[in-house]
Amino acid sequence: MPTTLGPLTDFPIDKPTPVTIDGDKYLVIRPSENPDEVCIVSDRCPHAGLSLSRGPRGGYEDGVITCPWHNSRFDVCSGENLDWTPGVAGVKAPKWSRRLIAMGKSPAPLTVLAASVKDGQVVVDR
Ligand code: FES
């Protein structure tokens, strides 16, 4: 059943906005490359389940969100993992240490929700 999150204009461009949908935390991203659309991703990193929006360092830029904990990077519209545990808290680590930082977890995509904008409203299609 579709869920309406509110007017598109409530979501600032290039600023991931936290929302809760059915008790789970997500981020709504309205990319400057296409401000008439939104991408919605889980606010839980698939590496260790930590928040993507709260932590020591991280952030969003050019369609990519960086986990603030171990620096994994994800495409916010496809969820594709672009880099897996390359460091800690924004500091790049030597390549040999990535497997240690990964703590045995293999690269995984970020959960993405199907979303659209209908009559100026952001709608989650599920
Ligand atoms: S919790 Fe996100 S990279 Fe480790």
C-alpha cells in the first residue's frame, strides 16, 4: 500500500532528510541533479547496522552517501555499494586493514525503497 510522506518541497535539495516508515528509519534524498525526484534509502548501514545519518563523519555528495562509521559508500538511488569499509570515522585506512574493519561482512547494497512524486507529494510505492 503506498505511503505519502508529504510535499516534495518539504525535502531540501541535497540534504538527506530522516523519516520513519512503519517503524523503520529511512533517509529521503532529493538530488540536485534531479530535484523533481527523490530517492529513499534505509538509514541503517548494511555493514554493521549503524545509522548513516548520525555518527562521527560521513555525509552526502553527488548522489553518494558515506557511512560515518567505516566510510562505506553507496549510490543513494540504486543502493549499490561503491566502496566497502575503507576506513574509520572519515579517516582512510591502509588497504590491508579493510578486511579487519569489515569484521567478516561481505559488501552489500543499501536498502532502497521505490518512491515517486505524484501531484507534488512524495509517495513510497510498496
Ligand atoms: S557501519 Fe557503515 S561502514 Fe560500518
